[in-house]
Amino acid sequence: MEKKTFQLFHSDVEPLTQWQNLGEADFAPATEQEKVSMVEEHKSVSYWKDAWRRFRANRVSMVSLFVFILLLLFAFVGPSFIAYSYEEQYREAAKLFPFEKTEAQEAAEALLAEGADGVLVTNLLPGSQTYLKKGNYYITARNGKTIAFNLPKSKEKIILVLESEKTPALWYVDQKAYLSGTYEKTEIETTDAPAENAAELKLTTSFFPHIFGTDSAGRDLLARCMYGTRVSLIIGIVAALIVLVIGSIYGAISGLAGGAVDFVMMRIVELIYSVPDVLIVLLLQVVLKEPLQKWFDASQGGIVKAMSDLGVGVVSIFITFALLYWVGMARIVRGQVLMLKKQEYVTAARALGVPGGRIVKRHLIPNCVGQLVITTCLQIPSAIFLESFLSFLGMGVSAPMASLGSLCSDALDVLQNYPYRMLCPAIILTILVLSLNLVGDGIRDALDPRLKK
Amino acid sequence: MTLYVLKRIVAAFFTLVLIATITFFLMNAIPGSPFMTDKSTPEQIAKANAKYGLDQPLPVQWWRYMTNYLRGDMGVSLKMQEGTEVTKILFGQGKFELSIRVGLWALLLAIVLGIPLGCIAAYNRGKAVDSVLRVLTTFGVAVPSFVFATLLLLIFAVHLKWLPVLSNSLETPASYVMPVLSLALYPSCYIAKLTRTSMLDAINQDYIRTARAKGLKTRRIIFKHALRNSLIPVITYLGPLAASIVTGGFVVETTFSIPGLGKYFISSILNRDYPVIMGTTVVLAALIVIMNLVVDIAYKIVDPRITLTAKED
Amino acid sequence: MSEFQAEKKVLLEVKDLKVSFFTHAGEVKAVDGISYTLRSNEVMGIVGESGSGKSVEAYSIMGLLQSPGKIVGGSVHFDGEDLLAYTPDQMTEFRGNRASMIFQNPMTCMNPVYTVGDQLIEALRSHRKDISREEARKRAKEMLEQVGVNNPERRLDQYPHEFSGGMRQRAMIAMALICNPELLIADEPTTALDVTIQEQILELMKTLKGRNNMSIIFITHNLGVVAEICDRVSVMYAGHIVEQGSVNDIFYQPKHPYTKGLLASMPRMDMVEHERLIPIDGTPVDLLDPPKGCSFGPRCRYCMKVCLNNPPPAVAVGEDNHVCACWLQVKEMLRQKEGEQLE
């Protein structure tokens, strides 16, 4: 039958006649089952699934997450795709613009184009070494043959060329002479068996471009940016975890204990809160440097080794976070604990005699987790921010280590002539912080829909 | 009210003492001596230490600092301008004034720009204006101030040559532009975001529904009923804002070579000039603490619910 | 009584009003075709559990509905004028002037940062531009006096947080009535208050209704309150009016199983000792996915086969415009008719 609109009073009440055809069967009582089937059961979606659905629906957060993953790849996988490392210095290749080539490289490329198996450009050896020391060497050629030779005198600024198909197979030219077009091949006598003390030489067959150029010390900027991003990310994540652990333990103890303990603990938090952090942070950076260095030098075991790899600057940033920055987290956790303590289900659990630890595990933690995730996520960019700030003032990470902030700081003096050296790390830093902020916002909106307007 | 203000002033005083104490012990923990140079002999160092009382036990030194500070005596510089009184270095040579000038302009700009932008975004929620502002402010809080500062430098000073590269002592109005802009970027964007959120929050309150039910015009509802309530979180932020401007001051003064307090503080740490470190820290900390005090009192004016006797979260 | 009522002017006429909320999960039909008429100086009670659409319906009349809520059908006529055709500006002028509203939670309904006097004066002056501040203040003082606030002169300069809950609700009423509206919509005005205060507020509303010759729509989930103040009652369930009639009809001749259930779950004076209160089984219906037939069906003790797939029609039962939407009534009437035919 067609659906009747529902009208009362002044509109005529529907005439009885149209239901004449309803029979006794229609007015029979419905079974329980039929009644239940009227209401379709809704699948109850779990909190996390629901949050993930909300997060996915948020286009901005999804794009930021994608960008963030790209940056993670850039920082952790990227270095294996480029031929340079963050700390190798190529003296000859200093201060290059993006994709710029050195003269030596151009010469070598010309030789390679003429059909050489491989070349060795003494000027483009890593480090400050621009010559090939005298001594015994061997080279493994393309066809697997071993070519050994002896260099009786150190040679500077030469290009060593191997042409295994031709004679002479191994020769070298003076770089300058080759570039001016009047060069002479100097043949090197070769043997098949290398001498006992011979060192292996690896020849270059192609040159990897300096995509972002190089810095004043001849380090590849792209490699340094990748490494810097990695350092910045590690700093952000570790600092956020430190804050999470210290803050939530402190806050939970304070909230759960209550009374005098809570009072004293919160006064301490307030004190730390009122201290202007940056002033203290700057002092701490200087104070911590030397003792840390001594400690690192003294002990060389597992975790200390890992820390000393990161460098004194980074570790002192961690210590700073552990000392000063957990107070915000502690307040949030305490607030959550106090709020939850008042909730009926916790009162009920306590009334039932559920032990304290179990209440914490079963009720408090699952309910706090959203807030904790949100606060931790937003802590990461702020830690990266602080690190870059310190490094920019020359108090954080120091060379050859790099962070995005220290790269910017290094570039400040040469800003007028080499603006890209500032721009590359600065843009990456901005995108990193931006994407982390937006992902954090997205997580907050997804986990706590009440906050979303 | 008066009692509350007095209480807060006492609390602020103790905060300052605490900061001075922390600073004192931290700076004494910095390895090395202010008198250590390549040429100095141990005897010379000992003599210099004795001259400035650095050979005395730390608690004695600490007590001397505290009592002298109460009399307004901040001691004399040990190294950077040896023999000059710290008060004279900080206040007599224009350092404090320079920092304050840039800071105040930035503070003003942040408020004057941030609050209206936040209101405009909230008023046009969901429309194009809101989206544009959201993108801009999100960028504004993600760009580190030194990046923005150098970007400005690159564009307006190096390429366009409209503004001077070095701001130095801010003699011309043009030299203010870039330092103030880069200092105000983060706070103004943050305030705009904060205002927008708290404005939208206020709009969802019951009293706004009442105001609508009374038949008030939208404009009046937003700018009278919602704005004043949404300003409360913004005022709370003014405390951290002061701190962020002090922090930003370090970067901006370094980037634009302004010989202000921030730049001097950093060199004083590197030079281990104890009295200067102490003096600068206390002065900067005092600025922040006073700002927090002002914020707490401004609270009372905007929100009559706060009784100012029990300050608890 | 009913003849006398019919002569009174019709103030508000709601016809087949439909309001939906468009959420990401789908359309929620919060109000699904309700109709009623309110005459001047009449008090209509709208009763239902939370989520039955009673507040949404009131908001739509006042034009206070906010996104994602939308009126999708029906009409609302106030004193012969089509309210749904009003422009936003006209609606602004209408609100607070010809019709006012008070809300459930007096603690949060006043702006905490302005004085009570300021908010009262604002309500008056936004509709009566010609009134001076002094006059408005005088009028605000009178209003506070009328609603039984002691020491009104001093109270005007106090902030809402300095008022107690009951006093604030009085002030809210004063604010709502300051322009002498013809209609007052009271959305659970006593729910958040203590029982003794509730009683005082109800008394006050009764008095003011007589004095100002206005109509009241009284929204509540408390049948006891309804008995005290209302002339007519609409019982709402899941966006529908399931039963409507005079207070006496609803209380003494309830027809709909839901109304009966509500009455059985409420303590009464005439209750026999040890008689038990009977709760209504089940949970309120999910409006995102309401049952095809009668929305009360899944919880109804008398649910029949016909109820499963067919929404019940409204039929007149008894006199005085007592109407009920239930297949049981149809069944009853068909039986009666058969009986008549047999005779």
C-alpha cells in the first residue's frame, strides 16, 4: 500500500474504507523474530578503523602523509641511489652550482666518450688528496683481466685512462694539457700479475651529477640534504618519544596518586613551565658539549656508540627535551587521568575491587591513547623546529654531521652568491614541518571527532 | 584583586630568582674560564679569578650575585668589554632598546594582523577566503623564522635591492621592515589560527544560540558575542608569544646583523662572560615573566568568571 | 471547552514539516512529516525521548536550524504568514520579537562575559530601535521584577555566573519576553533545574502566559511537567507525532502503545502501593536507518504483521481532536464497523 502522509487535526483524518481489504492475518501479532528483523543491525566499527576512515576522507591529511612518506624515502633510501656520501669532500668540486661540472670532470667525460674503459681523475678523488701516490696498483678491467702496474713517482692532476682493447692499454695525460688540446699520452707499462703490496684502483666509468651542487668543502649537497633530513627526522621522533615517556609517566603518577603528591608534582611542572626554555636550552647546549664528548670518548659500547655517531649536539638536544619539554605532555596526561578517574566505569571498576594496575591497563590507557598519539605527533615538528633553530645559531649539529638547520646555517654567509645552498635545505625543512603538522592535525581530527568543527 | 596581583608579583619574583639560580649554576658548569686564552698562564688566570671573586666557593658567588641584583648592580663584564658595567652594556649601549623596538613592533603586527585574519576566516568558514587564509597561516607556522628571514633578505635586499641587507642599528624605517616581518610571521599566523578555532568554538556555544534566538544580526553575534569569548585563548597565548619573540629575536638579530640583546647573549655564552650571561638571561626572563603577569591580569578584564584567587587548570 | 477553543485565533500552523540532517553516513530524517495547530494563549506540550526530533522541530520554526540540518518539506505559518518564505533578515526581525525561545541549560545559555542587564537591553533594543538606553534599562528592570528576581537594579549589573541556575532561567525568561512575543518556545526549560526550582519556574510561566496573552510550545520528556502546564500534548517518537490530544485525553485515555508505555514508566499519585513502574523495552530507533513500517514496532508489545512494512495512518479517536497513529486503532475501528454491519 502507498505511504500515507501523516496529518492531524484540520486535515481530514484518513477514511476508514481504504483499509477494508486488510484481513485478519494482517492483524495477527508479529513474532519476536520479525520484530527484531525490522531493525537492521549496524556493524559496530572499531575505534581505529573508524579513525582511519575519517583520516582517509581528509584529503589534506592524505596528501601530507604521502609527502611525508616521500620525505622518509628521501632521507633513508635516497642515499643509496646517489654516488656521494654526506661527508666525502671533493676539493676540486667545491662550490658547484646544481648540475655544474668541474673542468676535470669534463675532460674525463670527453675521454670516456672516445671509448675508454674507465678513467681515474686524481683531482676528483675524495678528500684533500689530489694526486696518485707512487706504488704498486692493479685494476680489474671490464673483461675480467687484471692489469697491474707500478707508479714510480707520485702524479698530480693527471687523468689515468684504461683502454683495454687498444695499445697502449694504460696511459695518462696531464689534465690541463688535455683540456688545451695539446696532450701527449704517457704510456704505463703493465703486467698481468699484481705485486704483493699492490692496491686496487677503481676506475670511474661515469660521473654522477651533483644535483643540488656542492658546498664550500666540496661535499655533495643532495647527499647532505638527505642526511640532514634523516638527522632532523631522528631528532624529531626520538625527542617526541622522550617527551612521551617522561611526560606520560610523570603525569599518570601525579594524576593517579592525587593529594599532596599531585600538588608537589604539579608545582614542579609549573616552575619548569615558567622558565623561559630557550634561554636555558642555549646554555645547556654549551654546558653539555664537553662532558658529553668526554663520556663518548671514554666508553665505546653499544648505545653510547650509537649516540656518539649522532654527535654531541644531537644528544644534548635530547637531554634538553628530557629536562624541559615533557611538562606539556605531563599536564595533558594528568588531565586525562583525572577526567577518567571521575568517569562512572572507572568508579564501577574500583567498586568491584579491580586492582589499580588493571584499571590503568584496561581503562586509562585505551582512553588516553588518542590524546597521547596526537600530542606526540605534534611534538615531532616542534622538536625539528627547535633543533633547526639551535643549529642555525651554531649550537646544534656541527659539520661533518648535517641537519637541515645546520645546512641553512652554513649557507647563511654565502647567501648572496649561492642562494640555492640555503634554499634546498630550507624548502625541505619547510615541507617536512608542514607535512608533519598537517598529518598531526589530520590524526587529531580523526581520533577525536569532537574536536573537529 | 590587589591581593592577587601582589601574589602574582611575588611568584614572578621567585621565578626570576629560580631562573637566575639555574643560569648561575649552568654557566659555571660550562668548561673553561673566561680568562683562558692561548697565551695566558695559570698564574694570570688565578690572578684574574681572584680579582673578580671567581676563586670563591660557588654558593658565596651565588649569594653575592643575588644581593647585588637586588640593588640593581649586575656586576662588570669580564671579557667582552672588560671592566664595563653590565647594566651599561645592556641598557646604555642601546642593545636592550634595539631588541625591544623590533620586538614590540612584531608583537603589535602579530596582534593587529592575526586577530582580524582569524575573524575573517571564521566569519567566512568554508568559503574560498577561509581556505586561502588556512593555507597561508599553515605555511606561516611551518616556515622556520630564519628561513623566512633569509628569503626576505634574498628577495628584497639582494635581488630587488629595495631594502638594506644589514639592518644594523635600525636607523631608517626601511631597516625595520624585514626584521619585524620575519619576527611577526609565526605569531601572527598562530594567532590567526587560534582566533579562528576559538571563534568557531564560541559560535557553537549555547549563548550564541541564545543570541540568535534573540534575533540579533549575524555581524553583531560574531563581533560582540563570539569575539570577546574567543579572545580568551588568544590572550593566554600572549605569554608564550613574548617568549617566542625573544627566541625569534636571536635568529633575526643574527640574520640581519642587529646588535641587540639576543645576538649579544649568544656571544656572551660563547665567551663565557659570566656577568653578561647572567644579566642578559635575567633581563630577557624578566620580560617574559612580566608578560605572563600582564596576561594573567588581562584575563580578568576579558573574562569576568575568573576570580583570580585560585588559578588552576 | 473544545468549542470555545476553536473560536480562538490560530497562531501557528505546522503542516507536514520534514527536517533532515545530511551527514556523511546518510540522511537522518529527524522530523518526518509532523503537523499541528497552536491557538493563541494555548500551551502545547511536545513530549518524547531524546532524539525524537522535538527540539529540531522547534529550531526549524525559529529558523535556528544549522547545517547540516535542512527543512526538506512542509510549511510553517505564523499568524497567516509563511515563515519558511521569510528572508534571513525578516527571520532575524521575527526572532526574539514575535517569537522567543528559552533553552535547557541556563548555565551556558547566557554569554559569560557580558552583564545580565546588557544582554536584556540588547534583546530589547535590537527590535525596538527607538527606545533609549535608559528606558530599555527601566524595562529590563521591570522584566526581572516580573520574573521574580529580587533586587533587580543590582542584578542588572551582575554577570551570569553570579546568578544561580534558577535565577538564570528566570533571567532567560525575562530576556525572551522583553519584546512581548506572541509565542514562546521553551525547550526543556526545567530539565536542568532542581525539582523545587522546576516547580517555581512552571508557576512563573503559567502566570506570565496569562498576563502576556501568549502561546507556549513546551518541549519536555517529563510527562509530569506536561500535566501541570499544557492544554494539548503531542507525543513524538522518531520524528513522528504518534499521538496528539488534550491533556486529559493523553493522560486518561492514551491510545498509542508508546504513550501508554510512557505513562506506565512514570510514577503517579493514584498509584497503588507496591505497584511497579514499567520501563519501555528496547532502545530508541536509529534514525539513519529507520524501520520500514511503524518506527515504534520493534519495541511495541502489540506489534502486528501489518506494522512490519506499513507506516501507521493517523486516525481520529474519541473527541476533541484526539488523534493517534497506530494500526491497533485501525484494527479496532474495522472491528467496530464490522459489528455495526452485522447488526
